[in-house]
Amino acid sequence: MRIDDEAVLWSASPADRADRPVLVLLHGYGSHEGDLFGLSPYLPLQPAIASLRAPIAMGWGHSWFPLPEQADDELTAVDAEAAVTAVLEWLDRVVPETTPVGLLGFSQGGAMAIELLRRAPERFAFAVSLAGFALPGDREGDERMSRLAPPVFWGRGAADDVIPAAAIAQTQAWLPAHADLDQRVYEGLGHAVSDRELADVSAFLRARYAA
């Protein structure tokens, strides 16, 4: 499994992104790299933004791993682990190790943002998980993540009927013990990102870059 370097959408040229932090965008299930990239004009200007295409082609889009209802928890975790490895290998190829890297994912991409923190909490400055969730099970990096307590913004809609209630409950129990959590719930919002949520995300990012 490998991230397609040619499919990555960048907000800046190689020369323009030198000495800038990088914000990695991770789209949702069945989507593509152009989806979250549309949020770029609403995000802070400090980072160079890189929007990745998930490595599993689905015909109408791409995914990071099978949905939990399409596979048992063990299979889902194995496939997610392979996708995490692919993203980390892409980072090793493209982004200098000293460059601060943040994560922003939606839905399955939000789950990937959390999985990446669980594998390599030292590699990432923060994560934003929109309508995302934490996968069940233990990871080798969970204890390190708990000690480091990276900043995590977890936003979701109160009317989201796509993410199962069990996944929400799992995330509510797991994240506070492993992250410096900023949790937001938006009344009336379904499986989407609202203007209010986007403003909160932008404020969260500005605070991270100011620090």
C-alpha cells in the first residue's frame, strides 16, 4: 500500500513550502484528495497544505480501510495499520523530519488522523478529527500518546447518523485519556462540516501555529 505522490494536492510549490509547517488533509470514505482541499482558503496561511488520496481505489472514490460494518474489528485495524504505514512512508519521502506536521481528517480520514497519532505521536504536532472516531483495540504507541497528550480537536454533529453510536462512545471514552482534547458537538449538524465548526477549527489551528 502506497500514497500516490503524483495525486497529492499542495497549496504551495516546493520552494514556497520550505521552512513552513505542513498540514496534511485526509479525506473521508469514498472521496478524493480534492474534497477537503476546498477548505484551504478558510484555513490559516502559515502551513503548506498537502491533501492526500487514500490508497484503496473503490471505483467511485478511495478509502483508507474497509468500513467496520464491512469487516470485523481485527481486519479493519490491520487495514488501517497498512494505511498509516503508507502515510508515514510518504512523510519520510517528502517532508523533512524536523518540519512540524499537523493532521486534519474528515470521517474515515478523521479516524486516520487519530490512528497516525497512535502510531507516531512524536511525529505530529496536533490532529483535527471532524466526524471521526477512534478505532477499537490497543496500539503500541497509545502509552506514548497518553504521556505526550497532543492537542486534538474532535468535532461532530449531534444529528450525524453515519458514524455508529458505539464508535462515538468508544471515542468519548478513549480520547480524553490520550490527548489534550478540544471536543465540540454541533446541534442540528449531520455528517458534514458547518461554517461554525470551520471557524472553530481555524481558531484551533491559529492557536497551534501561534504556539
